[in-house]
Amino acid sequence: MPHVVQRGLALFFVSLMACGGGSPMGAAGPEEMGSDPVDNDGGAGGQQNLGAAGAAGGTAGSSTKDASVTQTVDAGSSQMADSGNSDAQKPVGSRGYLFCEDFETSEAIDPKVWTVRKDNKNAVTLDTANVAHGKRSVKFHAAANSRLAMIFAKLVSPDLRQHLWGRAYFLVTPQPPAGHTAFVTAGTMDGYPFSDDHQEISGYYNSWQLGFWGNGEIISAGGKIPLKTWACIEWEMNNDAGNLTVYVNGTKSHVGAGYGKNKIATGFTDVAFGFRSWHPANHDVDISMDDIAIDKIRVGCLPQ
């Protein structure tokens, strides 16, 4: 639910919503891939038919950011540290998030916030039939042997440049491709979506593959991707320490560490969600997401 909230009394009324007080960042209008991209692990490539905005993904959005959107931090928010494997101590809905989207305020993807990029045969839509909460979720349909169906946005808050926490409700059906497939990326747009200079939460077979692409690629696989069921996925991306952690339903699932020498030069300026596969599956894949939130402290899952 992209919207801006005045701090104070208004925050109380929205605190029970999934996007209680979040301030989204603008992005360029929707773009679609003109032809199916061709890419190898770690390499830029693929033909792109970009709109007038020019640059790919969220980078294009910097010139079209909604001037009415402002970034403020709730002065009353507590700076709670990670409480181990569980998020039981994280206050949910007690403050606004620096970036938040629950897809409830529009029947279509908001072009002021998101840039859509996909192969021609894929689809990115808002879905009312299968949601985690509320009335809508975003659905990424990837046809067999396809590579891309994602939404991109700009992270303008300086508080998120080097260290961020995120959350999204996540559903994959029937299963992701066996090969390297990214679901969440944050970093700097630098070519065919996120070729280098980013951290990513990906899959390899049915395990998480946490990747850091800075001066070369470092990956770490482990933990299990939940299949055919909605799950609360959280992540911590730390560019200062060079660490990446993923949680499933509040419990730590996998940690990737030791990425320090491969730091992202400009930090986390862009974020993307959906489906990007380097080794496509021979079957269709559907990925749905809902209740996305990003902040400088742990977000936590919504109350059940």
C-alpha cells in the first residue's frame, strides 16, 4: 500500500495495516523486455527494448520520483537488534517502514513506484485469487524456459545504503528451477538486471542460495525454500560486514558470511522482486509476493 503518513496521530490509525506508515520510492513507468534476454551467470547480456526512461529498472526512476513522497523516521521507534533466530520480540506494526508495499491501493501495479521488466511470454500482475493478506498480491508468471519477470524500485533513503532488513510473504508453485534463480535483489542496477554489485536471495534446487556479487561472485547455499505454501520471508543484507541472512516464518534458515572483500561500491540503491533465472526450468513457475517491507531495523512477520 504505497502512501505517505504524517507522523504522530495518523501513525496510530495505520499501525495495524501491513504497510503502517511506509514511504515508497518512485520508479519509472512500466517497461517490458522487447525480446527474451540471453545471459550467463555473472555476465551482462540480452537485448532490451527500454522505454523513454532510458536506464534499466529502478535506476530509471530517479528522474520520475513522486515529489510528494518524503522520507521520515518515526522519532518514537525503538532500535531493536536481532533477537537470535526468532522474531518473537520484534514489535510488529508499531512504526512506519522506510519502504513498504502491500498492493492494496490499486488494481494495477503502481508505475510511480515500480518498473516492470519481463520476457515477452511472461506476466507480472496483481492477483486477487491467491493472497497472503488483504485483497491483492503480486504474481510473477514465468513460462517454461524463460528468464525474467520482476518489479524494480528505487531505494532513496540513505539509511538503507549499507544495511537493510526486509520482509515479503512468498509463495512458489510448483517449484523453482533447479538452477540459480533470484527472488529478491538489492544493490546497484548495472546492466541486465543486477549483473554485478548486488546481494540476492536466490534458489538452487529447493535450497536458498545467498549471493554477493561485488568484485566477483560469492555464493552460499543452505536452508530450504518453502514450496506451495505462503511463508513469511525475512532477510538482512549488510554491506558493511558483508553478510546476508534469510529467515523463514521468523526462524533463521541460512546465513551467508565472509563477503566483506566484495562490498557493493555504491550500496543498496535499487531493489527488485520476482523471478530471474540464469538456468530456466522446463516447466512454468509462478511466484507470488505480498506485504513487502524494508527498513533499517528488523521488520518481523505480521500477526497470524
